[in-house]
Amino acid sequence: MTTPLNFAIAGAAGRMGRQLIAAAINAGHQITGGTEQNGSPDLKTDLGTLAGLPTLGISPVEPVAQAADMANVWIDFTSPAATLKALAALAETQVQAVIIGTTGFTDPQLAQIATYSDRFAIVQAGNFSLGIALATRLTELAATHLGPDWDIEIHETHHRHKMDAPSGTALMLGTAAAAGRGADLKTLRALPYNGPDAKRLAGEIGFSVRRSGGVIGDHDVSFTSEVEHISIRHRALDRSVFAEGAIKSAEWASTQPAGLYSIHQVLGL
């Protein structure tokens, strides 16, 4: 049995926040706090109630430092601006491990996160499912062994409420494909195919995005030559896979020194 940890959850009333509360409790840990924005109707709702569990006697608050007062782990699946603001506030708390599932960061924002890696053990990932971690490794392996005459296309579908596009997971897969070809995704990422002069260039990695209904997450990486087609596909059937992966990452990170880690390191991949 892993030593019980004290968790604070950012955006506790959101879809992922509720899943994270339940996953932490079901794994034998404690929830000691959570945040919600000022004006949220859930500021007075018990965190246990939000997750469909017995009451915990704790409601979300707006100040990050207050929510994290008794926590040693902070989990954040909110927005880039909110996550960065939280990291600054957490510097004065006893939090040791930070799990970041927020997506849509710019390069300067990612660099800003890295500056906190001398204070926290940070695990950051665009997706915390085991299946996606394996799909990412398989994508890199395929790209390593298939030449530039194989076209790489990444297609992703998410629910209609998702903000960033392509998804953080799609970009993880694209980064892995580019690494397999010994390059950075920035140099290989194709522009959207649109207009009368949208010809595909050899060696580029293309992306396509669909937002539809309540789809949790569907990703497909295709490798296609003139005579063959290979597809690496992952479909999330329940949002709980991300929450469970985040909790496992927190358990792992709580035993590590300060630093910036990936989900692949957590899983030994």
C-alpha cells in the first residue's frame, strides 16, 4: 500500500476535478482542499459531494495557497494561465509534487513551468493514460523505422467544449513521430490543408481536428506509403483513465527529488 498522500485539486468542480477527487479517495488518499473561481456556484459544495462520494467536510475555495495549505500534492487540469498562477502561489506552501494535465501551453509558458522544477517534483503530460503513453512510444518506434516516403497524419476528436487544438495528446504523438525522424515537431508540422495550393509536402506531419458531442478523446496516427497503411489508434472510453494515471503519477512523484518529469518516466517507458 502506497503511503497516503494529501491532495489539493485545482478546478475541483470541473469534469476532471470531480474524477480526480474520486480517484484519489478510491486509491486510499486524502483530499485536503480544492479550488474554484470566485462566483462559482460550487464554492459552497462539499468536495465529496462533487465527486459523488460521502461528504468530506471541505468545500472548494478560490485562493490557491488556502486550498493547498495541508496538501503535499497539487493536481492541475485547468488552463495555462491558471496553472502558472497556481505554481507561483504554491511556492510558499508545503506542496512537494505537482501533476499538470493542463494543455495548450505556449513555448514561453512551458519554459516558465520549467523554472519551478527546482522547487517541485513536476510531472507534466498532455495525457495521463497508460494506453496513450504506449501509443506514443509505438509512434516514435514506427517513425524511426519508416522512411520519409511514409506520410504521417495525426487525427484527433474531442468533445465540443474542448478549447485548444490540436489536443495536447495529438501534439505529444506528433512530437514522438518527429523524434523518430530525428527532428523537432516545429520543423515537420504541416500547415492545415486549406485552399487551392494546399499540397502535402514530403516528410511533413499533418494534423486534423474534429470537435463533436461528448467524445472524451480519440487519436489516430497513420503511416501511409504508396502500397501500405499502418494505424496506431487510442480511444478513451472513460475520463477516469486520466484521473487514475494522474494519481499514479502523484504517488511516483512524491518519492522523487525536485525536477521536471514525463509520464514515460513514471511508467518506466
